[in-house]
Amino acid sequence: MTELAEHRTGSTATSTAASTAASTGNGVHPIPAPEDHPEPRPAPAAVPGGWDRPGGLLQRVILPNAGDPLDVRALYLDEDKGNFRRVRALSRTSVEFPAQAGISFATYFNAFPASYWRHWTTLSAVELRLVVSGGCRVDVYRSKADGTQMHVVGEVVEGQQSASRVVLILDLTPFVDGGWYWFEITTDTDVTLHEAGWYAPDEAPGRGSVTIGICTFNRPTDCTVALHTIGSDPLLAESVNAVIVADQGNRKVRDDPRFAEAAELLGAKLRIVDQGNLGGSGGFSRVMYEALKTTDCEQILLLDDDIVIEPDSILRAIAFSRFAERPMIVGGQMLNLTARAHLHSMGEVVDRTKFMWRAAPHVTYDHDFAKYPLRHTTKSLKLHRRIDVDYNGWWMCLIPRVVAERAGLPLPLFIKWDDAEYGLRAAELGHPTASLPGVAIWHMPWSDKDDAVDWQAYFHLRNRMVVAALHSPHRYGGRMFLDSLKSTLKHLLSLQYSTVVVQQKAMRDFVAGPLALFDSLPTSLSDVAGVRSQYDDARVISSPRELPLPSMSMTKAERFLKPPSNPVTIGRSLLAGLVHNLMPAKPEHHERPQLNLAHPDARWFMMSRLDGATVATADARGVAYRKRDPKVFWGLLRESVAEHVRVAREFPTLRRTYRAALPELTGSKRWEKVFGIGADSGK
């Protein structure tokens, strides 16, 4: 490759940041023509002049996969309808633009979340680097926490035969509470963007050496696809120390037809660990244990098996971790797998008052980027504010080795609350969590699951109380037990008797103490399933066609579909439901349902007026025939009230017991016994 001839072009500056950038070496530098380059690579080419500094890459500018749905383009390109069919991606990192086009990279995956880097890392500036050929103008914009947008700096690229390198150094100072950087390209001629990325001015401290851990249960195809995606990205492969799969199912990942191809891509880095079903906490504990014991990795990345991965998200999480001012957990946000242009979850916190997780303050829920791009002046305003969180879900979560060594392994909770508790525990040790925009996976949304009312309701409540005992600032749990009792009443009015029964078991098992958590790991799922199977609302049939047609018209029931909206109407609906449960149910309504209800319509204020109705499951794959039984209703209500009162009284003592047991619950010795490792197991 020939020596670079460096020169500057004219630039415009409309802010202090722009003038600062100009004084630190911003400009356009020609490089050999594109035909002298090899096929475009996912990482910037190694050329003279400090272009490719090891460790300096923070995030690549990336394009959608060829097979992605059309609306997914909105996560990568902000383009008007006139350019939509004329912009052509050449690869994941290069794209062609027609003449007289305007394309913005103010998108979820390609804008730079400057406020997060400003707040959590040691960086004071970021470099935008592009390799382009053709005549165009490159303009950089930024936003503030309130969504205000402003021009920062512009560079003109002359339409010459050789490709040009654009380097813009941008200040991170004005991003304390929010804001992004992005760039836009306006073309004079046909233009090719060969590669682009956001870089650190200096090399990152430490190593980028990650062990990826996947916990899987009977999802061999999903897991194999994830392995293949990880192994197919050359730049990611350089940073991967090992990939450990905790396979807990009886349908093994090794038996999937594509496994051999994925295994060949990963080579000796891939390890499959077979074990019984210990839930998510048991699977992730195993991969974390193996990573600490058998590798010298610097980061441990936990991934669900039922996800779609954007590989650059992993590289971004590693880079953020390496530049972080202190060791911290870096979480990926959740995109909606069923509506892939939607950002489903931005970040979460634990409400200490009633000790329940919820969306973090100021987030936007299920944001549709196809309708409302990042630059949208009203619907996207919340996206520009930095969101602070307590923890990140383990659908994608990077934990530095030093944090794992200090905090220990996850709690033996089977599923639910293990990720939230780990974030709280790490924070108490001085290691915060950031849910980083532009770092994400696609995952099935919570709205498509029944996990608050099915067998998982047991783990929701038991583990909620366990984590509250460990981390709640309130001696008696704050409003947790009152909130739980309120939820119990809603379930009973909704004819979800099996949910209440497993929640009572959850409270009894919580009182049994912390060390019983390990003993219950292999059996808790079957125990809960056995308890639920005795109730009609737990039995799912494929279709309401298997039953007689409903006896009530929807027009008669329609007036009860509207939720009560104030204390008076809520009180009236509650009283009506309680009075109805003083009367016996009509036997004919247990043979012929009164209504066939969609899942969103089966609310307590509707169900409490019925004797029998079919209700669709959240995933719409079947229905449950819920039947009212006043004797069961009042019996379960009395038992639940008594159980809540008993546990609330004992909570201060249980807090001390659980907190004293935390080192044993999170230490490797007890987990080794569960895994069958060590002298006792003969391994």
C-alpha cells in the first residue's frame, strides 16, 4: 500500500466542540482507491497514520443482514422513502449511496450513546472515522438530554477516484445527563462508505478477553444459531476466550444438524457442559464457575439461548467494560423478537418500598424505531436521557472477572430474581450496572408470556422474598407483603386458584430457610407442577372449539371490559366480585363457558362476575377453562392472609438468617456439590 498523502479540507463549525475538534486533527485524508483494498472487512483496515490502534474501536457502524425484515433497517439507517430502495448494503460494514441522497446514522445501532461513555468511562473524547469514496459531505450532530439537536461539525469530501479517510475528534464534556452523537452523509455523486466506526483516542486498558456463557434447556436449534453467529464474526472471535454452554435439557445441542458447523467455527474455544435442569441460576452459575476455574478471561458474558444476537453488541460491551472508570456490569438492552424494530426494555430498577422490579425512571417502553426514529422531535425524547439502572437481565449481561471474584456466584433460585439480586449485590460492593444503548439482543417480550400466573409464579414470590431478605432496607419488608396480598386477591377474583396455591407454597419454602434453596433446585419445578395440576386454570387445551359455544353474548359482557378508573369504581367492582363469590356457581357454566375471552380481557373486574370462561394464554397457543368455586376462593383467601401475616412477623429474623448465609449461598463449595464436582462426587 502506498504512503498516505495527508491534507485538510475546508470544514464548518457551529459550536465550541467543532472548533476543538478542528484543532486536534480533524480532516479528510485520501487513501488508495477502493480497488486496491481487499473485500470490505467488519473492522477498519490497518493503514498508516494510527488508523488501526489496537483496543481503540468502541463500536463499528453496521448494516442490517440481508435476510432481516424491512422494518429492522430503521435500527441501522434513518432514510427517507425516496432513498429506501436505492441505498444498498454491500456487507455488514459497507454501503453504497446514490447521488443527491441524504442518509442519517442517527439510529439505535449506529449513533454513539455519548452520555453513557461520558458518565461511566475515562474517555473525554471520541473519534469518528470513516473511509468513503465519491463526493459527499459528512455532518456530525449531537443531542441533549431533553432531545434538543444541534449541528457540531461538517467535512466536505471531494469526488475523487481514491477513497478518503475522514477523522473527526469529538468532545464528550457536554453529555453529563444525556445525549448522543451521530453523523449524516449528503451525496453529490454516487458514494461508497467502505467502513466507519467510533474510536477512543487511546488504547483501552486491560485485555478484551471474554468467556461467553449460554444456559440452555431444550432449545438446541436456538442455541446452535447463537453459537454460529458468535463464531462467524472474525473481529469478535479475536476477543472470545471461550464459549461455555450449560446444556440442561434432554434435547441436546450436540444433536442439532447445524451444531457441527458452529463447533468448527469456534474450535477448541467451545465447551459443552451437560447437567440436570437447575434452572437459569444453576446454568449461569455453572458457566460462571467454569469461566473462573478454567479460563483466564477478563470478562464473563451471560446470554440466554432463545435470542438473536447482534455480534457488534458483544464487542461494544467489552470495550465499554475496558474503559469503565471502575469495574462494572455492562448490560444489553432487549429488542422485541416478535416486532424487531421495537426496543422493549431500556433498563430496570428494584422499587425498595415494595421490593419489586419495574422499568427505570424516564424510560420509554416498547419504542418503535420504524415509526419514531431517534431524531423524532416528540416520541423519541426519552431516548436521549441517560437511564440509570439497578441491574440488567441475563438475556445479555457482561460481568468483569474481578466483580465475579468479589461477588461470588448467583443465588440458587432456579429462575427469577437471580439477575436482579446479583446487580444489587455487586452495587453494594461498589460495582454499578449500566444498560447500554446500542448493546442489545432480540428476545421474546414479557407480554407474550404467562410467567406471573403459571408455574413460575412460585419462583416470582419465593425469590422476591429471598432477595428482599438480603437487600431490603426495611426491617419488615416495607410494603412487600401488602402488595403481595393485593396481588393474591386479584388472582382469586380472576379464578387463578393454582397461582395462589403455588404462592402459598413459595411462602412456606421461604420460611424453611436459605440452605433449603440448594436442596430444592433439582425438584422444585416438578413439585410446583404437581401442585398446580389439580386446578382447572392450570390445564391448557388447544382451542375453545373443544368446548360448547359460550352462553353469553359479548355485547352483554362488553360493559365490564372497561377497567375501573378511580377509587369509587374500583371499590364498587371489588365489592361486586366479593358478593358474587358468596353465591354458588351455576353448574351449567362449568360445562358450557359463559365467554371465550382474549388474554388481555381476562382482568379481575371481568372474571369476578363470571362462573366459567375460557381464557387464551399469553402466547395465544391455547386456552384455559377457568371455573369459579366460592369454597376454594374463601379457603385460599383465609390461608393466604394467615400466611402473609405469619411471614411478615418472622421477616426480621429471616433477614438475619439469609444475610448470614449469603457467603455459603454464593460460594463455590456448595455449588460444586450441586454440580457433582469434588471429592464427594468422585470427580
